[in-house]
Amino acid sequence: MIKKFLILYFTLLSFTIFAKEIAITFDDSPRAAQGYFDGPTRASKLIKALKQHDVEQVAFFSVSKKLDEEGKERLTTYSEAGHIIANHTHSHPDINKLSFQEYKNDFIMADSLLNHYENFRKWLRYPYLREGDTVEKRDGMRALLKEKGYINAYITLNNYDWYIETLFQKAVKDKVEIDYDALRQFYVSVMMESIQYYEQMAVKHLGRSPKQVLLLHEMDISALFIGDLVDELRKQDWSIITPEQAYTDSIAAYKAEKLMKFNPGRIGEIAKNKGQKKGLWHKTLDEEYLQQRFEKEVLNNVK
């Protein structure tokens, strides 16, 4: 009896420790849309794909400077669909290039322009994931977030989906023939490679799989293939959770002691603190690597 109990206990413990849970977030909304889709079409297709694939809620980290009339309507569309609107600053500045006061003002302006959305959350996603190149800036922002009731909406799963978008939009603009099935396979493959890499890094340094937060961007490539990515995640035993659920993980309270001028994400922070010096950015976060694969797997695949 005791033996059976222990087997059941350790089975359940193993399931809990290595449960693969992932939340989806989109940066830079309302991102420029003058390419394959216009803004309203992108928003409509993105919301439809999320609903069709039973993704309850995602978060859109928004740049308030982009709130022209169409941009406001796009964020309203996301909010009314039940998704979270959060702060990605007013002008998407690099904190390493501004004074603390300049960055603070930019953050506060975004808060004032975004906080009326019904599903607004006091979450800050740092542009470029950079939290400051001086202790004054880093700790100043940490104190400011606490004062304003904000959380640092970190990511754990990093990638360069934005560069795939750049390659795609250039091909569209140049009227290059595109094999969209090959593009879908390329996109999903690259995303899964980076996800698996950071998952393995997390297990190595934490001894478990944390509630992961996936960084994506609000753009056409996301609207086209988010459903395919979700399908592949579930095929590989990932459960899609909400961002609010993800930020209940204990790593949400983690604060790096060492200054990181460039930040690979929360898992990379933890890995570096534990002595890992290389490989904090996966190879899929390399523009030359992605361009070579895009040309080979997508453009050269056209019959």
C-alpha cells in the first residue's frame, strides 16, 4: 500500500514539476500595418484565430504613441474580445539611451493613455527587454513600478519573430512569390526551436518547468500562423494558460542582483546568475541565421 502511494505521489510530483504551461503575449500593439494586412484586418484575423484555437486570453503590450484613431479601434477590438491591454511605454524607447527621468516620463504617459481600456492591467513590458544600464535606472524603475502598483511583465521565451516579419514583408513588397505553406512550417519550426531551448534551460537551472511567457509581436505573421503555432504546442504537450496565471509563478518575484545591460528574458537572467555565460540567446535570435533559412526554406521552395 505504501509503495503504491509513493509511486502515485512521485508520479503526480513529476507531472507538476515538469508540466509544460505557456502564456502568449504580443508586443508593440498597435504595430504599423501597411503591408500584407491593414490594421483592422490583422486584428480581426488574430482574434478569430485565437478564438478558433481555444486560446482564452493573451496580452497586448501597447505603445501609446501609436494610438491614432485606427490604433485606438484596434486596441478596443482586442480588449472587447477579452484580451489584456498593458503598458509597453509611450514611444518604445531604449532605457539604456535615456536618463531615468526621461524614461519615467515616457512610462507614465503611456499609463495615462492606456488605463481606460476595460481589460487594462498595470503591467510593464520593457522595450527590448532592457531594464537599465545603470543601477540608478534599474532600481529607480523597480521602485517606480512598486509605487504605481505595476508588475514587471517579464518574458521567459525569447525569439526574433519580428525579423521573420521583416523578411516576409520585404518579399511581399518586392512581389516575390511566396510558398505560404512553407512559410507556415518555417515560422512554427523556428518558434518551437526557441521555445524548446529555453524550456530546457529553465529545467536545467530551476529543476522544473516554470509557467512560461512567450514573447510574440502584434503583426501579420502572427495573424497568419498563431493558430498553427498553438496546434503544434498542444501536439507537444503544452497547455495554453492566461498571462495572469503565468505571472503567479515564483520566478515573478525574482530580481537579478547583477546589472544586465542587455536582457535575454527571465530564464536567461536566472541562467546567468547561476554561472551560464554563453547561449543566453538561442541561435534563432540571429538575423543572418534566419535570413539564410528563410531564403532556403521559403523562397527557394517555390515551384
